[in-house]
Amino acid sequence: MNNAAFVLQLVPKYYLCALFLKKGAKKVMYLIQNKIVSAKKLFFFVFLAMMSFSAFASEEHAAEGNKKFNAGELIAHHIGDSHEWHIVGHLSIPLPVILYASDKGLSCAMYSSLEHGTMEGYHLNEHHEIVSADGSKFYDFSLTKNTTSMLFSIILMIWLFLSVAKAYKRRDGLAPKGLQSLIEPIIMFIRDDVAKASIGEKKYMKYMPYLLTAFFFIWINNLLGIIPVFPGGANLTGNLAVTLSLAIITFLVTSFSANRNYWRHIFAMPGVPIGVLVLLTPIEILGMFLRPFVLMIRLFANMLAGHIIILSFFALVFIFGEMNAGLGFGVGIFSLVFTIFMTLLELLVAFLQAYVFTLLSAIYIGAAVEEHHHEHAHEGHLEPAKA
């Protein structure tokens, strides 16, 4: 087992520690308050557990012939897309490979077939990229880790909202319960504080389906990305292609919803001299395309950075462990504490990034559909009576 695989193998253990913190904390407090175990002994037990993890890492490192640990390779492997879903150690789930070429037709197989060289007409090169045996071009429709995670999140969203809709029909007039009590406040929040406030009470309902879909899609996939075990662990919202697609949808919704007043302010702002328009109009047109670019980069950069920071803390254990085993033990405790802290922080960031993307989309749409209000200088003036 290489170091990268070992680090990823430890991820579920660290995550389970964080997962059971709530229940575990109550049990620990009970043990300490009733003097069943002292706080010092408990801390010493945790310290020994961390030392055992580090010691096992050192043994694995020695078994690999003291091969130098590559932190960049580990991080790049985790945040990148792949044709298999890593579970633990060397255990992974191969995903379907679907290729089409004009001369070969449609070819389907599992990724494991490519790894073993049993897929006819295709193989993996030294960079683990799929290439044709005769060098001909082909189209790749394979289900990668990111696309599979996206399909899973879509199915999860459909199940979630259908369940809530059925609950409303079954419990008509009753107080929310179960999933209703979780989803309803969020929907009300998006409706009142995002859609109504940004688009206006007259037109907000038309855009609620898109805003809710964008919010829950980003939020759910952000949360799935934090979970290090199957079916989580995919860096979907940290993928530039995904955030670009979301930004393009917002741009198209804004452009096709825009009224005459919006386009007039972009190409020929009222009351501005022609000489100034020559300079101002290109800036307004550029700004129209920069808005979706900002949406794309903001979501991509924030979610990608969170994954990189968490993995960097794991990598510190092996980087310092190569220098000195004792140093690796100490850094292991530091790494565990900060990893849990960053994971909790990522839970907040997951919600905030979904909210910010939805809010900015609503603001752009609101600016596009805003009506022009004519201001009359003599609003209260009465027409003179006819003789």
C-alpha cells in the first residue's frame, strides 16, 4: 500500500471520529463526571491511538522501500476526476467506460477492463488516459466519478422533494414533520430573502424553480464532497466545467428574461452623450459577460481550496514523519484537530457558497426584468378646463 492510499484509508477513520463527536461527547462527559475514567487517562488513550496510526504509517512507508511521499500527487488524485471510485486502501469501484468511434461503433466496458488491457481497441497510456489502439479519434461518454456523483445528487434531490410533496398532501393543514421541517424553512428563506428581495414580488415566482434547483444542487453536492467515503468524496463543485455550466445557465436565464429597458441600458444608456457611450457601452457589454465568470470562479475556487487545505493537513503527518517518527506523532494530533475544525468550517462554507451563488443569480435576474419607472416632473399638475 502506498502512502497516498494509506492517507485515504485513514480519511474514513477521521471522519467517523467527527461524526460521532456529538454522541461521543455526551458519553465522555458522563464517564468523567461519574469518575469512571479521568480526563488525563482519556487524553492519554487518544494520544496512544494517534501514535498507533502514525506508527502504522511508518511501517507502511518502510515496506514501500522508503519511497518519498508526494503530497502534490495525493492532493491532485483526490481533487481530480477519475474512472473509479476509491473506497479504502486498494479497494475501489470501477465505473463504466462508454466510447464511440465511427469505425469501431459503440464500445462499453468497466474501467477495470482497461486497466487489465482486455477492452478491445482501447488501452491506457502512461498517463492513465484512454487512447485508441490505432490512434483514431473517438468520443468519450464514460461515467466518471464526478458525473456519477452528479447523477446520484440529482436522484437524491428528486427523492427528497417528491417525499416532501407527498408529505404535504398527506398532512394537509398540519405542522411540518420530518423532512418537511428541514426543507420548508430553507425554501421560505430562498423565497423571502433571495427571490422576493432581488426580483420583486410580481415576478419572483417565475424564477423560484431555477433558484431552488441551483441552491439545493450546489448545497447537496458541496456536502457530498466533504464526505470522504462512498457515495461522497467527489469534488463536483470544485470542478471548473460544473461551475461553468451553472454560470452559463444563469447567464442564459438572465439574457432571455431581460426586457427592453435592460438592453437599452447596456447598449445605449439614456441621457448619456454619444461620446461617453463609445467608452461606456463596451464596458457594459464586458460586464454582462464578467458576471457569470465571477459566479463560476467564486464557487470553484472556494470549494477547491477547502479540499486542498484538508488534504494538506493529512499530508503533514507523512512529510514530518519522514524527518522523524516522533515529530510525525506530534503533527498527527495537530493534523487531526485542524482537520476536524476545517471539516466543520466546510459545512458552513457549503451552505454559504450555495446561498451566494443563488443570491447573485437572483440579483442579475432582478436587474434584467426590472421595469423602467417614468418620473414626471409635474405629477400633480391638472389639465386646464376646456372653455
